[in-house]
Amino acid sequence: MKKLLFVVIMLVVVCSLFARWNITGAGARASGIGGAFIGVADDATAVVWNPAGLTQLYRAEASAVSKYNYTKSELNNWDNDKSNFILEFASVAFPFMNGKLVTALAYQRPIDLYTDFKTSSETQKDVGGADTFTLGLAYRILPFFSAGLSTNLWFGKLDHDYNYEVFDYSYVWDEWYNYEETYEYEQTFSGFNMMFGGMVDLNNLDSPIPLKLGVTYRTAFDLEAEEEGLITEETVWELGDYFYNEYETDGKVKNEMPMMLGFGTSYRIGDNLTLAFDYETRAYGKSNINSHEKDLNQFRVGVEYLFVTDLAVIPLRTGYQSVPTLMSDINGDPINGTGISFGTGLIFERFSLETAYTMIANENDRGSSGIQKNSYMNFIFSGIFYF
């Protein structure tokens, strides 16, 4: 009984997380240009975008990225929204040999599992997520070509609290009763994968061309979730009868995270304008957490323009991206969305402060229930210090 409950509940939990498995990097700059950063990757966040780009750093950097998330779902007269604030990323990077060799350490939360759901009879609160500790290394093999490697140790914790309560009438027993169910558990995550990156910078040729080409390969792995929890059921009948049951849940689920292959390019026009484009494929087709058995293919495009003033450099950024998900609608078709982004900031000699806003939207055909509209908004704040 315990194992059956665990499997059923884990399937519900996994299904609720389908929209969150688009694993990418972090940072306000990358977010501002729609995540088209594989062929840019020229700051400390490169360790989680394209580690080969770290060789563009010629002085040590420390960075921190925070994110405010807001999600809203609407279906006819029902709606639910939630919001939370997280530390998404922190890193330090150290160049050696005039940037020919660069090492980096980073923390990231690639998968945030925060949930705050309420109806007249149900409440659910999830806090936590899957985190990574990343060690990166990059080396400039030729003046125009660099290679990099990042190793990701996955960890993290999720605390789940669910309550269902109803006061109803039993026609079988001709009696009113109050039924309450609670489910509390703690999940711990573990896993390990690697990312390989390459960067060709044609600006370093004898006859410079302001074009960069990047490629990344993330290895497949199992993100394991181990759970310990307790389910309780309590029924109080109008005439005084009382029933109580409890079940302990324990077990381990392997979420199959597939190989991911990405390509990116950026082109600089003059000294101030940069265009960027990424394409990434994620081989979720055979993953056990995919509801439609198709790979996720995503493209991202962005633009950055730099205004140079006496006080600071002010960037203006915008981007667009397709957002495939592992969810499917009532017809079995994949649910895909689109996202737009904007960003700006202040870049000084010793530090920079940057921010970005992203908005992603999709629709889920629920058949006779109607069309569920989902929107995901993020405000990203980054601080980078140069040494």
C-alpha cells in the first residue's frame, strides 16, 4: 500500500513539474537577450552556459543572481497565482596565463519547485528545488578556439505540505461527516552530469571578423529523488464515530534527464550592437517524465545595444524564445509556449548591476473544461564584481 501511494503521488508531483525542465544557464544579461548566450558567454555565468567562453575573462570575477518568480494560471472562473524569491546563481572565476586558462566555481538552482495552490477544499505548499554545485575549467587551445568543461553535482531538497478537507453527506450511511487528509514529505535530490563546450572567436584572427560560434553538450543522467513522508486520513462522523489511518511513504524515483546539444552564434556590428542566436535540442523523447514522447527543440534570439556615457555603460537588451514543454493537452499534443524579455543595467569599471524581465505564456486545451492559460514572469537581478 505504501509503495503504491508513493508511486501515484510521485507521478502527480512529476506531472506538475513538466514546465520546469528547460535546463539553461542564469544571469540578467543572458535573460535579457532571450537566453541566446551559448555564442556570447563572456562573463562568469559562462560556466553554466558554455564553459569554453570563460577564456574571454582577463580578470577575476564574482557574481550573484537573484530571481523573483510569478506564475498565474486561469481556467474559466478559476485562477491561481504564486510568487517566490530565490538566489538563483553565485560564482567566482579566476583567469590564469592572461586568460588562456580559467577556472570557475558556481552554485545554481536550475529547477525551482515552489508551489502555492489553494481551492475551497485543498491547499498545497512546496518549497525547495534541485540545485547544482559546478566546477568549470576552460583553456584557449588556439588564439581563436577554446574548449571548456563543467561538472555538475546535483543536490537539494523539497518540502511538501498538502491538505484536503471536506464536510459532506453520506447517502449510504444517512449521516454527515468531516474528512481530512494530509500528506507531508521531504524529498532529497542527487545526480551528476557534465557539460562540454567549444567556442570559436573569429575576432582573434589576423584579419578579425566580429563573429563567435559556440557549441555545448550536456551528458544524460538520472536525477534521483528520495522521499520520506507521512499520509494521514481522519474521518469524524456526525453521530460520534471516528476513524484514523496513517501511512509512511518512502522510496526513490529516477527522473531521466537526457542529452542536450546546443549551438549558438553572435555577431557584433560596430562597437555597440550585438546580435545573438541559439538553437538547442533536448532528447526528452524517451524520458520517463515526458508525456508526449517528443524531443524539446528550442530557439532563442536576442539583441544588445550599449550606450556609452561618462558615468557608465548602459545596455539595452531584448529577446525572444520558443518554449517547448513536456506537458501535453487533452488531445495528446505537446504544449508549447513563447517568451519575450527585456533588460538593462549599469556597467562600471569595477562592478556592474543588471536586471531583466522575462514573460513566458502557453495554453492548455482541457477539452470541455476550456482553455487553461498559463503565464510565467520573472524579474532577474545580477551583480558582478571585477577584481
